[in-house]
Amino acid sequence: MTGPAAPAHSPAATPAPGGASAGGAPPGGPRWEVGRTVRLAAPLIGGQLALVGLSAIDTVMAGRFDAAALAAVAVGSSIFFSLDLFVFGTLLAVPPVVAELDGGGRRSRVGPFLRQAFWVALLLGALLMAALVYTEPFLHLFRVQPEIVPVTAGYLRALCWGVPAWVVFLTLRFTSEGLGETRPNLFAGLLGLPLNVVANYALMYGAFGLPELGAVGCGYATALVWTVQAVAVVAWVAWRREYRGLHLLVRLDRPSPRRIGRILRLGLPIAVSLFVEGSIFTAVALVLASMGTEVVAGHQVALSFVGVTFMFPLGFAMAITVRVGNAVGRRDGEGARRAAAVGVGLAMACQVVSAGVMLLAPGWVAGIYSDDPAVIAVAVDLLFFAALFQLSDGLQVSAGGALRGLQDTRVPMLVVIVAYWLVGLPAGWYLTFRLDWGAGGMWLGLVAGLSVAALLLVLRFLRVSARLARRFESAPAAPARRPHSSV
């Protein structure tokens, strides 16, 4: 992980006289684009890894409390993140719109847009809170072990207290990312890690004179972390000079159905895409659940490592969204394609490294998570298949990020549905149960689904970006970017 992005006023962020950047590469050239993308992506990757770290801390500390707490946190967090995909995905509509405004020299419109995005976030937050409060009947419906149902429900109700802060944090985070300021996410993540340890210790174990609350205390600790992170990001936006003149937090505008509708039309397909992508891995886990404890455990080991390595292409995908959206704002079709190509190349480089580790040292990877020879053997086999889909996984997520930068989300949603549910899952089921390939068959199905998604999303980007380039060539150029723009 590299350091924070260079400030907008630094030499690295503005062209030097004579058409070259301070580093010697021409602004807009491949080397310049690589530097901008890496500076955007590095804090995003760090922030995503910190988010993984928060989940790991909860799991470890709950496991040390007792088995019921661990089970409740595992089930409860799975439910929360499944529901939160709709909130997170819908608000992912914010960065491309903000990036377009910034690239087109219309930064004065970012504040009004943000204030409408707040209304969307608050609506989604209210729906999420209602869902978390009334999950207990669904826990019984899905036959969760009766002894952990009340604990899980209590954990989810405790999380509710942090949801308003969580959606405010996401809205400000995504607005900052659209402006090319990705450090708030990293800052909030690093702030949350030690705070989460202390809060879990105090509220789960009853330290510092507080009551011992177990898994419910873990929920309150998470809500506290979200609240502190939201306050920290509000302070960052209010006081950092990169945001001066934008008037982001001066008031709360009245809701505009037209602007809110635009956010929802752009964001809801992203939310559905994320849910479909997440659900395919849940479906694979459910299919493998009938094959024995060692298979399930080995699957979880391989999936856990893949989840960590996925944070790298995901961070680049978010950076690609900003860079492509910025080019769209400038009405620069060639720049949009160049930004996508550079970002995809960087994501692929990360995936090559990940695949190499999985192929060359699978036993070492599996040994990090388990010392059971049977579990390690299953995980080693599955890591081979994981290595096979690293390139297609990185390609599909970065191509999806590029399409979000073009504000094209509906067709990508259909692509994801077809690739995962009509290709990947049926192929995996056939290989597993008809050809008797075992757990590897389901993972080979993932390879097929991710490969189809990657191919179709890349073709979609090439088509849409070419159409936009032709339109830009026939229309007047947008105003030049202001020198203090951070992208």
C-alpha cells in the first residue's frame, strides 16, 4: 500500500509548463494516467483492507467470547452485508456523477448533488434499519439454530444505532472519491481498527465497568465505530482545503424528485449487480454444505483468501470509475478509453501476482487459516481453481468500474445476471453432481461465470465508449478543468 494521494495543489497534480507534468510524462499520457490511477487506488485498497480487518477483529473476538457469540456474529454480519449491498451499490452512483461534474469544470454543482444524495442515503438507511429490526422471524424461517436466534437478532438491532452514521459516511466517502480525494476512506479505516478492538473489549467482555453484552456488545461496538468514522469524515470535508468553495455541508436542500430519480436509476442496477455477484458465492457455499465439514471449511479458507486479494482489483475498479467519469466530464472519449485501459492493466498486474501465490504456494496459504490436513487438502485444490479465475475476476470488476464511469449500469446488471445465474451456477452444478467433480466443479462454474461476465462487460465498454467518443467529436469541448481540481 502506498501513501496518500498527492494534494491537489502539488506539482504532481498539475501540468508543468510546456505540456509536461512535473514528473516528465505528458499530462494525459499513459505514464501520467498510471500515476493518477495508482494515487487514487492506493487509499481505496487500504480502506477496503481495513474493512476486511474490522470483520476479522469481530470474528476473532467473538470466537474468544464463546461459540454462540461467534455463530451470532457470523450469521448476523452475513445478513447485514447482504442487505447493505443495496445501500452500498445504490450510493455507488455518486462517484461517476461527481467525477463528471469535476472533469467538466462544474464543481459548483457537486454540493447540490450531494445534498440530494443525502436524501437517498437516509431513505435507504431507514429501510435497512427496519429490515434489521424485524429479522427474527426470518431467522426462524431459515432454521437458524434456536439458541442463537435471540442473540443474532440482538446483534442486528444493536447495529441499527449505527446505520444513520454509516449511510452519511458512505455518501461523503463516495463524493470525495468522485472528486479524486480518496484518503478519507483510508483515514476512517485506520481510525476504526484500534477503536473496534477497544470497543469490542469494553462492550463484549464488560471492561471498564460496562456490562458484559457478548455478541450484542459487538453490534454496539460496530455502531460506535461507524459513528466515529462518520464524524471524522464530516470534519475532514468541512476543514480540508481541497473542499473549499464547494459548500457541501452548508445546508440540507429540499428533496428533488428528478435528481433523486436520477441517482436511483443509476444506482439500483449497481445494487442488483452487487447482490447477484455476492449471492452466487452464497449459493456455492450452500451447495457445498452437503459435502461434509472438511469441504465446507476448505471452501471457506480459499474464499477468505480470494476475498482479501480481491480488494486490490476492487480498489482499482473504483479508481477507474473516477478517471473515466472525469474524462466523460471533459468530453474526452480517448481519455476515457485510456483511463480504462490503464486501470485494467494495473488490476491485471495485481491478479497475476495473486494467481502466482495461489499456484506456487497454496499449502502455505491454507496453513495460515487451518492446521487440519483434510481442510488444507481441500483448500489447496480449490485455490488452483481460484487462480484460474483471477484474471477474469479482475477484468470483470475493472470493466464494471469503467462502465460505471460512463454511467452505464442497466446492461451490465443484465450481463451479471446471465453470467452468474444462467452460466456459472448451472455449469458448476452440472460439473459437481452430473460429472462428479466434487467441490472443484462448483469453483470451475465460477470460472465460467466470471469469464463470461468479463468478456461481455469489456465488449460493452468498447461499444459504449466508442459511441460516446463519436458524440464528443461532433460536439463542442467542455470547459477546461479548474487548476485546483484533485483529479
